[in-house]
Amino acid sequence: MAARLDIALNQAGLKLPEDGQIAVFRADAGVDYTALPVERTLMVNSDHVQFDRLNALGFRVAELAEGDYAAALVQITRSKAETLALIANALEVTAVGGVVIVDGAKTSGIESVLKQCKARLPIGGVVAKSHGKLFWMIRPQVLPEDVVNLQNALALTTNKDGFLTAAGMFSPAHVDHGSALLAAHFDGRIKGRVADLGAGWGWLAVQALSAGDIGAIDLFEAEKTALNAAAANISDPRAHIHWQDVRSLKSATPYDHVICNPPFHQGRAAEPAIGVDFIRKAAEILKPNGMLWLVANRQLPYEAALDQNFSHWKYLEKTSAFKAILASKPRSPSARTKWAGGTKHR
Ligand SMILES: C[S@@+](CC[C@H](N)C(=O)[O-])C[C@H]1O[C@@H](n2cnc3c(N)ncnc32)[C@H](O)[C@@H]1O
């Protein structure tokens, strides 16, 4: 990804159109967009975290690109199928003769995206940078059918576990093995008012609904596309879905149980600290006798956060890849602040 898009565009000798709207797909608040005319640019991102950050920077932001554009920029994502679908979408909504720029880091797979695009359309040019590439294509009069069809990856389709998902979501092809490990321990013990933090397309919430005596379950998820899938997957009236950045969640009525397979990425970047924020949030929104059911990749360092935020916690199960954890007795805000390490309950 080009943190300095202006430098990359200069190097490319690319002139942006002087009239008309420009859409940035999967716009990223970490990129310097000063090269784009702010009043004519629409930042598109269905991730609540990016949506809020871009808004705070003063941009116009939308969940979806609607309308016609004079040019478009696509920031690639960690999912190749999603990236190619977004490029196809950008080409479709850009005027004939308009430029569609694709920007991405080597670690996110820009080389392979370029190769896939090259196989379908002429590439206008490529600028290589130390950590990535920027390339562009000109919107042809007629878009080849195999380009148009790439957009199908964004449509909800039934995966091998019978759930509706699409490219770009967490584990779209099948249920995550970590979530499956955690759900095997629910065993009718999840009751009352429940929150699912980072609910994805809803698999874990469905397991809780079918394996407990739940009054209501709130699914909190930052990615709107995943939430739309969860809404399509769950018809139970006890489930309520919320497009929400978990880290800014405030709950007036505390919960009996929190279930959570926390993210360890924010957008493209690996960010294990986000799991710590989710553990702290769980402690904040639980009743004093409430419980957190958590699963994580085995190597992720969440133990200190569990010590700090809960008086008791234990491993339910550890495998070579995952650890499932049950934490209880969330510490009060003052106890969390004062906590200086020491007592371990495993
Ligand atoms: C590891 S996945 C778990 C998904 C689902 N619970 C499951 O078991 O398949 C974590 C989820 O958290 C979401 N997420 C990431 N950052 C978030 C945030 N700040 N607030 C809410 N959800 C977030 C991701 O989009 C992703 O769907």
C-alpha cells in the first residue's frame, strides 16, 4: 500500500480527471490521500473502524460505491477474490476512458493481483515501490465478461457448512476451527443475555442459540458485509445485529455471557493488541457474575489481559493451534486499573 499516494502518482506521471467524482474502494485512513481532490472523492469502506476514521479525517464516506465515477482507486485487501471483485466493480462504475488505479503491498499479494488483471485487460502502467506496487488500467468501452463475473465473489453463497458467506469475510469457506473448538464447550451453559463480540457471519451465535437457554443475543461486528450475511443466516427473533466497532461499544444493560473469537487483524495489518481490547470490553460489559467464552490462536498472548480483567479464568481446552478459555468474575474498573500482576487462576 502506498502510504504516500501522491509520490506514487507523480512517479507514474498519472493525471487525475479534472471533473467528476473519484471513488476509493476499501479506502484506508492510514494512506495519505492529499493527492485526491477531497470535495470530489468518495471513500468507500464497509468496515466500521475505517468508516469512522475516514469520517473523522473529513472525507465523505459510504459503505458502498453507488453512481458513476470519472476515476477509481482500489486498495487491495487480504482476500484476492474480494480484491478482484472490487477491481471489476470499480471498472464497471468508472466512465469509459477513465482510469482505475490499484494499490497494494507485496505482503497483501499485489503481484498476484497484477498478474490476474494482466490476464484480462491491458495494464496502463506499473510503479514499483519498496514494499508494494501501484498499477492502472483504462476502462474499456466493453468490459470482458470474465471481468464482470469477478464481482460474483461478493454475492452471498452457501458454504460447505450451509451458511451464507462471501469473499473477504473471516473464514468464508467453512466454520473456523477455533470457533468450532469453543462451541463444543457451550454444552447448554450459556444462558440469559449474551453478546457475541466480532460476530462475523454468525456461526458462533447460532451455536449459542441452539446450545443454551438464551433470552437475547447481540451480535456486534465491524464489517457490514459479514453482518449482512449474519442477518441472512439467523432468523431467530432473539438475535439482534449491530454494525459496531467493539472497542467503542457502550452497553447500558450488562450481559450474562460474552462469546468471542477476537480478530487479530485490523484491515490489512496484523494487530494482536485488538484481542486485548476485546477482552477488556468483555469485562466491561459483563455482570459481576458474568462469563467470557473466548477462543484464540494458541500463540496469541492474551493471558496477561485475562489476569488483569478477570479474577478467575481457565483453559477449557488447548490444541496445537488454538486455546479455548472460560473467564469469570470480571474485575471492577478500579481493580483493573490497580491490578499489578501476580495472581494466576488457571
Ligand atoms: C476471528 S473473526 C470471528 C468471526 C466469527 N465470530 C466466527 O467465529 O466465525 C473476528 C471478527 O471480528 C470482526 N472485527 C474486527 N475488528 C472489529 C472491531 N473493531 N469491532 C467489531 N468487530 C471487529 C472481523 O470482521 C471478524 O468478523
